[in-house]
Amino acid sequence: MRTVVCLWLLWWGAILHAAERPNIILVMVDDMGFSDLGAWGGEIQTPNIDALAADGVRFSQFYNSGRCCPTRATLMTGLHPHQTGIGHMTSAPGRGPKPGPACYQGFLNDQCVTIAEVLRPAGYRTLMAGKWHLGMHDETLWPRQRGYDRFFGSLPGATRFFFPEHPRGMTLGNTPIDVPESTTEEAFYTTDAFTDYAMQFVDDHGREHSGDPFFLYLAFTAPHWPLQAFEDDIARYRGRYRAGWQALRKQRFERQKELGLIKAEWELSPPTPNIPKWNSLTRQQQDEMDLKMAIYAAMVDRVDQNMGRLVEFLKSRHLFDNTLIMFLSDNGACAEGGLLGRGEFQNVERRNLASANSYGEAWANASATPFRLYKHYAHEGGTATPFFMHWPAGISPQADWYREPAQLIDVMPTLIDVAGASYPERFRSHEIPPLDGISLRPAFTSKSLQRSGPLFIEHENNAFVREGDWKLVGRGVAAARGVVADKWELYDMRADRTETHDLSGQHPDVVQRLAAAWHAWSLRAGVYPKPAGKKKGAAKNAAPKNAAPKNAAPKNGGPQCKPAVRKQGSRPTGRQPQ
């Protein structure tokens, strides 16, 4: 027995001494607001995540893509979502490619490479547990065929936490699981199962591939709806939210100022119009709203519990010091389901069998503190995420926040950098667009990123361009028929990151310059042409004024999104599971 233990320790010791190439764990949560974590101002108990953030580098201005699958497309490939074929959303379970421009086909195309496909040739074993949401109508689109050696999780987006079932069920490798077994002594719960499978994959890796580093993508579905949690976790938060959402916003706002996350002179953004005053609700309504937020908090708490388990696991395997951990949320708080949410909550059995119960816009407004708007939007409330990097062997704890803006496009270059990997110009006979992002390595030592260009986003006609302290942002500005210029808003992010004072009328020259930059990027990245607009009178697939012709290759090296020609069930050469 002692001999077996010694051999096991030697396996992990070999990995530990490969300090020039760390193990990498990329953790993403789902629909969590900017202020929910304790380290970002929240009252939810997240001591394990907070400790990792405190001992690494914490970004105060990091941007996602505003929605589940566009964020995942960029996170996995380093490209803008339109370049990957997911300009809007993936196809729903049971549906094939979406009609219209190929940049909106609804699944990863062949003109991109995933992080796993880049790291495997560099000697990394690639592991994934959690939510995929990058295409599922054909098996060739699944994680095992896009570079991952091991996979357990959900191929579509939302899934039930206790009782997932297909087509929104669990899959192991390429095999759907009808009734997943619990990985703990409690009931099956996706957050626990994802963590347990992740740890099992790492353990298997240590036995079977000693000396090789690993890359683990751990993509929790929490706290995305349906809101479902263990009753003992809920009980810890029951009653904490009886003061209401206005009080919670103010409480979190003050805590964020104490933490130095936001400046004392910034204003708290006004609440979204039509959100009711807490005291206008009946006692019964207040009780149910307290319950909804308690369940949401319990889901975040459970993620933290599992992060604690993961850290202890890494330490017990002597892997912790040379593992780079990145953590973020896929978008801002989710206001889907109306002002007060939707679905069953009081009946526990029915609640845990629901598929879409949510906490609503009023609580989402509090989760987004100090910002306004939510998931779907390009304003700070929709695209600003907590983000940190932790790596004891490579990053010293930083007392202050890292305040330069960064974006999802920077994750791939950073991982290529630390892994000693190479980004291909061609892959599987397809030309691959170059990356716009930069390595975040300078942030390891609090140095400037020296970024040379602006940051851009577009989702569901909402868009922004961020250059230095200026942010040009708009709701409905990037319409299918063309850019609606009068919907652009301009903010000085150094003085007003909560976006309360629109300066577009005072600085028309800045608006014009940034709008032109966004327009050029939109053509290069494949934002235009768009699918047919839903509004009456919108021209189908219309491009904006001065746009490139529909089938012309964009200038400046941009991709021409090409539809994937693939027969149902086909498997391209070279993409078989290893």
C-alpha cells in the first residue's frame, strides 16, 4: 500500500516540477451579477472564491459578451462570437443550423479553434465539466470532437439542477445519461456533479499521463434559472432579504466603495423604471421575493462550497501552487421572467421540477449594483464581470485592484502565453482568423497591458466600443437595417462608470470617431449582414450604409463566415475522440 501511495505522489510530483507550464483551470459561472460575490460587494457567503481573488490579481473592469453562448464562443476560441458562427445564439435542442448569414448559424464553425484544440498539441490533456452551449445538433460539434479528452456536462444551455433530463440532460463523453447518479451522499445536483467529475478527470490524468500538464474548463450552470438549491443552503439566507432590493443595492454599493472597487464619487445608477417599491408589495409577496433571492444566494453559495472542495483537492494532490485559476461570469445579472420573476417557488417538489423559474428584474437590478441593465445589454450591467487570476507560482497577491480594462478575447492569448502553445494560421485545412486579444501576463506583476486598440462588443443589436476612458454604447443601435446613430451614448468611465451622464451631445467628435471604429470592426468581425429583422418593414439581411457587399470578404483580414457543409452524423477527419 505504501508503495502505491509513493508512486501516486511521484506522478503528481512530476507535474508539479513542470513549473514553466502550469496546469490551468478556467472556471465560469452562469448569469451571476457583478456584485454577488463577497469580494465584489455582496453579502452572499463566498469565502473560498474571495480568498482566491485576494491572493491573485483582481480585475475591476473585465468584459464578457453579454450572453451565455456568445461569451462561451469567445472564451473558447479567442475570436468574436460572430466569427465563430454564434453571432446571436446557438440553435435550441432538436433544431439544426439557423437560416441566414453563416456568422449567425448557431454553432461553432470550422474557421475557429478551441482552447482545447490549441493546448493539446502543446502537450496538455484537456478536460471539461459543465455547460457547453456551443452547438449540439450534430455529434461533431460536441466537446470531445472539439479538442476535449474528457467531458461530463450539459450540451445545451439551461438544465434542471436536481432532475436534468434530455434533451437538456447530462452527457458523459459522447454518451447521453438518462438518469445521472449522485456523486455525493445527497441528491444529484449539477454543481456538485460538475466538480466531482472535474476532480475525477484530474485524478485519472495523474495516473495515466504523469508529467503532462492539464487544462480544465469547469463551467457551472449556477445561478442560471431554474432557481433550485438544497433546502439547508436556502435556510441560511431565508429572511436576509426582507428589507428589499432598494436596501440591498445601497448596502452593496457602500461595500463596493469600502473595498475600493468603485470610486466614492460615482453615483449609484437609478433603478430601472417600473421596478416596484418594496413597501408596495403585500407581506405574502415580500415573503416569496425573499425566498427567491434566498434560493439564488444558496446557488452562488454552493458554487463557493465546490470551489473550496476543488482547492482542497488540488492541495492534497500537490497541484495547487502551479495551477493557474481564472474565474468569471458569462454575463451580467439575468432579468428574464418579468419584474418579480416567474414560476413555482413555495412548493418545493414542484419548484425542483420546474424548468425556468427565475428571481426577476427587481432582484437582478440589485445583483448588477452599481450598474444598470442586465444580460443581453452592452451597458456595464450586462457585460461587466468579476474576474481574477490566481497562480501561487506565477502571481504574487496584489493588494489593489487591477484597473485596466480587459475582455474575453484576452483569455486565449494569455493561456497560449503561459502554456507555451502556438495559435495556428490554418487548422484542419481551414484558414483561422488572427486573434484581436492580448496576453494578460503583464497584470501578473501589476504592469500595463499596453493595449493598442479599442474593445468591441455586439449582441442582439446592443453594442459598445471602449477606448481608454471613453465608452460609446447603445441599446438597439446595431439594427439589422443598419446602425441607428442617434442611439449611441457616450460615457467617461473614469468619472462615471455607472453610466449616469451621457456626454454624446458634448463630444460629437468623440462619438463620430468611436462610431466609425465600431462600424469598421462590425464588418471585419461579421456582425453584418444580419439575419432578417423582426420589426415590420426591416429589410432582410440588410447591411448598414457603406457596408461590404453580402458575399464580399471584409477588409483588414476579417473572416468571411462560411456555412459548414456537413451531413448529419458525419465526422470530419482528425476530430475523432482520443
